[in-house]
Amino acid sequence: MFFYNGNLHDSSSIALSIADPALLYGATVFTTLRVYEQSLDSPLTAWPQHCQRLKSSLEPFHWPEPDWQRVREGAELMRAQWPVLRIAIFPDGRELIIGRILPQELAIRQEVGVKAWVAADSLFIRSLPTHKTGNYLSSWLALQAAQREGCQEAILVDGQGNWLETSTGNLWGWREGRWWTPPVEVGILPGVMRSQLLNCLATQGHPAILEPWTAEVVSGFEALAYSNSVVEVIPICEVFSENQTRLYPSSHNGFSQLRQLFLG
């Protein structure tokens, strides 16, 4: 089942023109959200923020905005069946909304953490990194490579080896009694969950440190995690890079702090 161009389809396939830019070039923008309390209006769902994410890419791309009322109607129909929605907008304003379940291993990963592999190869550098476009090949390739190494996540880096983000989320590091996360200016996706957590920390009087993650900065982290709108906050318990392994705690007071701040 999916919602496409104003209609609900009871199918697992879609018909696109062979000349469709979405097919030829990955020309879509998308956002993925988790529906909390079975409502798009729950503050945790962050519906306005996800719509704004889409708008923030449509404007510089000079693409027309979709019929937002129709997008909302489609999301309402889909959220009745699925807790996670992926909303994609095409260059001509068409919308595609698909749904999925929460990861089956989510609770386990939140408790014991995941292993991450540093994807230190130019093959894995994202194009248009501050926009969430349908061209997600580099991140997908990095995740596939990480899985071949026995890991569940990949850490993307820039040309100087500075850590940027993971293949599916934003990075968080704990040191000196504060949370750190790379700034958008270094070339990362400004995740909706990242923004929510930054706001929560600032409201509580403990703003995160926004600094580039150089090797020196990374070496000082006591704990690591990544976030996105589906999994919330996941600890990173091991990092593999250049035949080296570094261990981090999967339980840390900072993790519970982030989750509690988000969930209220």
C-alpha cells in the first residue's frame, strides 16, 4: 500500500515514465518521520518540521510545492497502517508516501548499541549533503560496506578525515560533561531529530557544542551515539577504522538524558 499523486494504491509497485527525473537521477526530496501517539499533530512526530525540511530543499531547487493538504491527507491515511512514513516530493509536485514498521531490533540497539565502521573513502562522500534527496547512493553503499565488516552503521567523513554523520543519522559525542555534534556548515544533513535534541538541550541550559569533529575532538569522546527521527538515539559501542577498534560504553547517563529530554 502507498499513496501517490493523490490516490491510495493497494500495491507494492509503481508506474513511472522511463523519462522521469526521479528514475533517471534520483530527483526527489524526502523526509522520514515516526508517528507518535498515532497522531501527526503530536509534538514528538514533528509534522511541521518535516514539512519545512521538504520546503527548504524545494525552494533552492526551484521546484513547485506540492498540494500540502493532499500530502497531509495521504499521510493521515498511511499512518493508520504504519508507524513510520517516508514522504517524497517529485520535481513537478507529485507526492509519494510509503510506510513501514519500526525496526524489530530497535529496543535491543537502544540498550546495547551498535558497531560502526568509518567509511574513509571518497566513494562514500554525499552529494548535496544538506539536502535529503533521492540520490542516497553513497550513504547506501557506505552502509552496505559497513555491514560486510560486521557493523550496523557507517560513519561518513570529509576529505580531511573529519567525522560528519552516519549513513542514516546525525552523530553525538559526550565529553567534558556536554554533548557535541558536528555543525551543519561542515556538510551534514540537519536532521529533524537533531534539531529537536538541540532545542531540548538549549532549553535545559545545557546547549550542545557545535564543532567540527577532527581527530583530536573525536579522541576525547567518552561516549558516542547517533540519532534520527525513527530510532531516536542509538549508542555506538564500537568503532572500527584503519584496522583499529575503539570501545565506548553502551550505557551512559548522557543517553538517558537525551531520551528523557526528547520524550518529555
